[in-house]
Amino acid sequence: MTTASVPVAAALARRKPPASVRRRRFLLAVANHSLLIVAGIAFLAPFVFIALTALMTNGQALSSHLWPNPFRWQNFVDVFHQAPVLRWALNTMIYACLATLGVLVSSIPVAYALSRIRWRGRNVAFGLVLIALMLPPVVSVVPLYVMWAKLGLVGGLGPLIIPNWFGDAFSIFLLRQFFMTIPEEYLDAARVDGCGELRILATVVLRLAKPAIAAVALFSFLYTFNDFFLPLLYTRENPSRWVLQIGLSEFRSLHQVQWNLTMAATLLVMAPVIIVFFLAQKAFVEGVTLTGVKG
Amino acid sequence: MTGLTVRAERSAPLDRTRARRKAAWRRRRLVLLLMTPWLIGFSVFFGYPLVMSVYLSFTHYDLLSSPKWIGTANYRYLFTQDPQVGAAVRNTLWIIAVMVPLQVVFACGVALMLARARRGVGLFRTIFYLPALAPPVAATLAFVYILNPATGPVNILLQHLGINGPLWFQSTSWSKPSLVLLGLWGVGNTMIIFLAAILDVPRHLYESAELDGAGPLQRLRWVTLPTISPVILFSVVIGVIAGLQYFTQAYVAANVASGQASQAGDQTVNNLGYPEDSTLFYPVLLYQHGFRYFNMGYASAMSVMLLVVAFTITLLIIRNSRRWVHYVGAAK
Amino acid sequence: MRRVGIGLLVALVLGAALLAATARTSATAGTSGAKAENITIWVGWSAAELKAFKGVVAEYDNKHADVTVKVVGGINDDKITAAIRSGKVPDVVSSFTSANVGSYCNSGAWIDLKPFLAKDKIDVNMFPKTSQYYTQYKGKRCALPLLADVYGFYYNKKMFKAAGLTSPPKTMSQLTAYAKKLTKKNSDGSIKVAGYNPFLGFYSGNAPDLTTYAPLFGAKYVDGSGKSVLSRDPAWSKILKWQKSLIDWYGYKNLQKFNAGAADEFSASHAFEIGKLAMMIDGEWRVAFIAREHPGLDYGTAPAPVDDAHPELYGAGYVNGTIIGIPKGVKHKDQAWALVKYLTTDSHALAIFSNGVRNVPTTKASLTSPDIKPDAHFKTFLKIFANPNSKTSPITAAGNAYGSLIQAFAVKWQAGHAGDLAKGLQKLDKQIDAQLKQAQAGGVP
């Protein structure tokens, strides 16, 4: 282990390290890359298996063959014939879009009030938001189900969508953290111009907080798109209101476990999210970083 | 709603107080307007269920007739007589104790490798993140198929290598590890957060460590890890909360692996927790009692206990964290 | 500000409108139309069997212009229970799990049909005794039978000939010997063709497998005072020990692998139908499936083999059936009842439905109806159904919950995780008694 004998760090950086160190660094880099490649293959393998199975015939899917022969692209069409996938997709979009809209509409004002306006009880309210964040939703499920049953809304998408229009703890938290980083000068400038608080929120803050808002919208959409538990509770007995996740989980039992079709359906359900990811990669990664680093 | 109006100079101090009070009123009205949706939401979707859960936990309620008060009978059954609660609690604790550390270590490890890599970082990042995007239902279905002991690709490949693959989701000892594998496949989110935090570590810390003679392992132990410890804490807390609510993957895996096509329309055998209650987690058991048997009173008792445990564990972790988490000042 | 405000308002209105639309379209209960009443019926059948049922209902629809019946298939008991709880009920429901009638009647989830029967002067003795038993609980008759199921023995004649066997086994020891003879293994030790699969949970048909064996061993569930006797009736230990010894002969892991690789029970690649399984105990509906999917299969049907110590039980089998009733909260009770009455008592309807799904018709009249298409394989099952030793599961207030308890224990036992059999059965008895007590009292689970 070479100990640095040169006093200036900058000079150290500028000088080429000795051959032994360079060789060690090279080997380490190779090892690092090899590990990454192995891990990458392991991560990609399931996708490959799913895709291959989705192209097999039913008999092949049940046998020990790994490669489809022939390639049955027909499977993807068959999925739509055998199950009302489009209806499921429609239900999913209704749920996801309305819920996301609700989250944005209700959480942005709350986050603003918690971050940029001073009022008594603000810290208490924020504390309550944090506590709500830590509540496992499983805990509140029973009384809420009773409530929705009494209101006659079980079986529809109402119990899924409506709560999102009354604030979502996670989104409030995220937005508040971000709003707090907005320099007061922007807001003061607007105030001096004669803007009311609501106007400031609508114009200045929204524009400055676009990455955070995009992140919240993205997460909300993803979360509701992937949601299984709530639709299971409320729409399981009503096939006309099934979302994609419920439909997929029941798909194998609707059609006597044809694994090739089930895998094709699985791919179809995964596809939208992955496509959205590739289109909005930057927003995705920024958003995820936001939650972790600001959290 | 406009800003401040300027008044004519009559009695300055009184006007100022009046103006200030008016402004304060307007501010309060504004806050009320902004906070109302959340206030309603909090009381209806958080406060009310909490109170009702406690109330219902002391009743027998099947939604067909009104709740019948039975005192602590539900809790007594929960703690002493329910034959499945022991398994459910053990399994949930297992998944927290095993999956959370594994996920954090794995995510951190992959992030460290990515941080060091020179070429193809974007591609690798995408590859590692993609599975986290897969909907849990789809991912679980895929894994149950892939890990099918007889016809799944994994066991077939192992066969070619001469290894007799385990029974994965069909075995009581391998079903939970199979779920852990599924969980590790989806660490993309956590990995990205770790990657960002690792790349954020100030370079001068590494340089001064190197000057002091620290090797790469020591730099990792004394510079990197402490600096990203807030992120580690965050991941652990999130992981524990997720573990306490672990439902979807267990439910779908048990249903699919047990191979019972509900096409027959019949489900005389409850296959949640297949095989032999090894995938029965506390939320799954709660669902079974509340929404299969419709014993809502008993399910409420279960949910009250879950709440107590969740709070306690989270508080313990956060309090314990003060010992090992360093908040580096002036971070971004 | 104004733009944002209006935008918000529009979004809110749109949202509310969509919500109202979704809520309304999700109602599955019949809404009273002006002229033709719409009623909905939920059944467990699906695919081809559902088609047969829809045919029967279509005939009813044509005869009754004032009613339009909507049929929803693929229903199971969970969905029925959930629908009743949530208040959105169909007008008529039917279930494959006759054992649940106890909880349906006891809790009032399905309404008592006695007043309707009295009004239309229907004598319940037109239904076979067993079917009468599994459609009522403690005097409350909240269901009627809609075709019954009976379990018998299927065997592959071609494989029998190849192994030199001439007739189906009549006792358990014969069954075990034949099973070992007919089993073929792969070079790596895994099972290629299974002679008989004793694994509980494999292709369980419509009943918890253990109850299928109960009538074959003469096993009793409860004693005179209603207490569970699984540990005291030696028949149960006999069943479990026999089953486990055969499993151990195959190898538990080998069987699991075989099961995992087998196609779905109701698919055209059913293990017996494609020759991977030589013998099996299954319900009478399999006859229709084979006729549809593998008409060339050379197979035979017979009563299931019985305990060597009880040869007199030969010819009996496990019986249960589909039950049909009217859930609580239905508005069009009279139209619902009219449909129920037609489906359960009309000989013609029962006969043609029985032809379609090959289930046993459940009135004495329909059993001898000229509309029934004769079938040699199916005849075996009619005989088993008529055998006085054929039994069904006991009807209790806990519904089928205790059946799950038994199954859960048996599954542990066959894996070798249940320890001492006698002690395990005693514990199981206690659990069952506790559950029955609480279900009756309306207390905790």
C-alpha cells in the first residue's frame, strides 16, 4: 500500500500512478464490469423467459423446451380474444388518471400551505401527515370497506378513486420538501407585483416545482396502475370493473392455465409502464432520486 | 382575492393593527381553503378508520346484521386460539428480517458497482431499474412460472448443469426464499436512490482518506457508508413498512402455485399461504378473516395489533438510528 | 388565477361525472325495467358447461316473456359472500360447495325458501334424500339442489390391458398394487406415468379430497352429540396412513414435481385424458369432458375401491351437488323464485341440462325422464348416486370452514410435518369443535 509522499493532492492527481497500481485498478475495473454483466444477465433473464414462453404453443410451454418452435405471434392476439383485456385497460386508465389528477389537485395546495405560509399548528399538521405516512393501509381497510358497502359503492371504482381527491400523505410530503427549497425571493417578487397567495401558487410555484410535480404524478400513476389490493377488495365480484392487475391474476383461471397465453398477457400488462419509462426516463430517475435524497 | 390595500393616513397605528389583523384573517382563510381537502381526507380516511377499527375489534360483525359486542373475545382468540396466527406472525417477521437487509445490501452493492463503472453505465442502470417497473402481479406470475419445479426454465437449466433444482414455490422451505428472489429482482428503485447518494459523496472526503492511507475497503467503510447512512435508514424504514404490509406477491404466488383453477367456480380449500401456510403473512391472514370469512370484528382486532406493532418497530428503528446515521451538512 | 380555477372546476366536474357513470354501470342487480324484468343469476360453471346452462335458461326465457335472465358464470363462494355483504346481489345464486349451506342458512345470507315451497305446494320428497340433506340446515331450507355430483373410479383400459389387468380394483390393497404396477418412471427417477396419484391437493375436483375417501372407509365425522370424532374413528387414521404410504412409495418430491408439471384439471390436457395418469377418483362430469375432448380414449368407469375391511361398502361414493338459492336483499323475489323452481323441479330442464354437463339429475322424476341420453360410462355414476351407503359431508353452521381445517391438517400430514398422527387428530378435533361452537353462537371466527 503506497503511502502518499507528495504533499500536494493536486500534484498527486496529475502524476501518473505507478504500473502496479494501474494494473490493480485495471483488474478491479474488469472484475467490477464482469460482476455487472453477470448481474445484468440475471436481471434480464426473467424478461427473456417470459418473452420466449409468450411465443410458444401451449404444449411447448408445459414441456421442458426453452426455445419456441415455431414462433407463435398469434398468442398476443389470442389474449385479446380470450379475455376482455381492453375493458380492463379502460378501467385501469380511469382509475389511474382520475386518481393521479385527484392527488395533484388536493396535495399541491396542502403542501404549499405547509411550506410557504406561516400559521399556528403548521408543525402539528405536518406531524400528522408524517404519521399518516407510516400507517399501513391494511389497517384501515376493514372500516373503510364497511363504509363503502353502506354507501353502496362496493363493486365500482369509486372507493379506489375518491380517497385520492382528499390528499395523499406521500405526495404531500414530497411536494412540501421540494417547495421548501424554493427561494423566498421569487415569491416576494410576485407579492410585490400584487399577486395574491393563490395566484402565486398557481403561477410561480407550479412552474418552479415542475420536476417535483412530474415526479408525484408519475409515482401516483405507477402506484395506481400497479395496485392490486384495493381493486381486489372492491371489484373482485364485478368483472366488468376489473383492472388489468386483477384480470391478469384471474387470467390463468379463466382459461385453464394456458401458460403461453398467460405469459403473453403478462408482457402486455408490463409493456405500458416500460414504454412510459423509456419516454420519460429523465423524469423517472430524477423523481426517484428526489424521494430518496429529500426524504 | 387581492393583496394589501393602501389606506389613507388617518390614525396610523390603529390602521396598521387593523390591517395586520385583516391580513391574518385572510391568511387563515387561505390556509383553511388549501388544507380543507386534506383535513377531510385525514379525518375520513385516517382518523375514522382508526377509531372504528378499535370499536369493531370488540364486536362480532359479519356485515349481514349489526355489530354484536363481545368484549375481548377477538383478542383472546387472536392470542391463544387462532391456529394460523403463529405462522402468520413468524412469516412476516421472517420476511422483514431477511428481505429488508438483503434488499438494502444488494441495492447498495449494485449501486457501488455502478458508481465505479466507466462504460455502459446508462445501459446497466436501465437494466437494473426495469424490473422494478414491472407490476407486482405480473412479476409474481412470471416468477411462479419460471420457477416451476418441473417445466420452468430455471430448473431445466439447472438440470442441464446436473443439479436437481429445488421445488421453489411448491416447497415449504423454498417458498419464502423464492419470494425473496422476486423481491431482489425489483430493487431498482432503492438502487437508483443509493446510486444518487453515492455519487453525491464529496470527493474531498475520499481524497483526504486516501492521503491518510485508507484503501478502497476502508474508504467504503469510513467514508461512503457513513455519508449515505441517511439513505440506508430511509431504505430500511421503507422496507420494514413494506414488509409489514406484504400482501400482493404472497397472495398471487399462493394462488398460482397451488394450481387450483377457480374455473371450477369452487374454492372449497383456502389456498392462501400455500404450501402449508409457509406464505401466509399477517396481512394475508387479515384479508382471509375479513374478506373471505367476513369476520370483520376479528379482522379489526388483527389490524389494531398490526398498527401497534408497526408504530413500535418504526419508532425503535428511528430512535436506534441516531447512533449510526450521520447527516452530512450542506448536502444538496 | 381564473384559468386555474376554471380548470380545476372542469376537472372536478369531469371526475364527478365519470364517477357517477362508473357507479351506475357497476350495478349487477336487476333494475326493474318498464316491461321485461331483468333478473341475474350467478353460477359456478364456465366455458362449455356454462354454454349448456345458458341453453337451459334460454328455453326459460322464451317461455316467459315478462322476464329476461342474465347469466354470469365462473362464480365461486367468495364472490357470493362478498356480493351479499356489499349489498349488490344478483337475484339467484348457485354454488358448487353444498357444504356451505349451513353457514348460508344460519346467517340468513340465503333466504328461507319454505314459504315459496308451501305456496307452490312443492313436496321436498321429490328430491333424493341426500340432496334434501345438503340443502338445508336445522330446519331452515335456504337452498334447493340443482344437479348433483357423485365420485367414482376412472381407469385407462388400454394401460390395464398392457399390464395384464382385467378388471378395476375393488379394494384399497388392490388399488395400491395396481398403482405400483402401472407406474412408469423416467431415467432420472421422475414420474412419467402415475398409476394413481394419492396426493391431496392434486386435481381435487369439487371437494376436499379427504371427504372423497370417507364413504369408502365408512368414516364418520361427528358422534351422536355433534362432537368431532376424527381421532376416535379408526377409519380416518386408516385413510391417512394408507395415503401416506403410497405417497412415500412414489417419493413426496417426485409427486410434487409431477403435479407441478401436470396441465390444468379442466383443460383438454388433463393428466388422465392424455394418458399420464392410469387411474383416478373423479366426479361424474368428467364423462362429458372426455366425450368432448378425447372421444377416442379407451377408459372404463366403476365404483371406487373400498377399505379391505368393509367390502360391503363397494358401490358407494361421495356425493355433493350444486345448490341454488335466493340471496338476502333481492327485490324481485317472485321472479327469482320462478326461475329457481323451473331449474330445480322441471324434469325436462333437468334432463337436458344433465345431458349437457353430465351431472346427476336431482329429482326422482328427471332421473327416469325420456329426455336423458343414455351413456354407459355415466350409468355407473347414477348407480353410485342411488347406493344407500353414498354419503355427503356433514352440514354445519361453520359451512365449509371446518373442511378447510381438515384439509390443512391432511396436507401437513402427507408432507410429514404433522408429527404423531393420533395427537394431531385430537388437536384437529378440538379445533373443529371450537370453530363449530363459535359459528353457532355467532361469536369469534
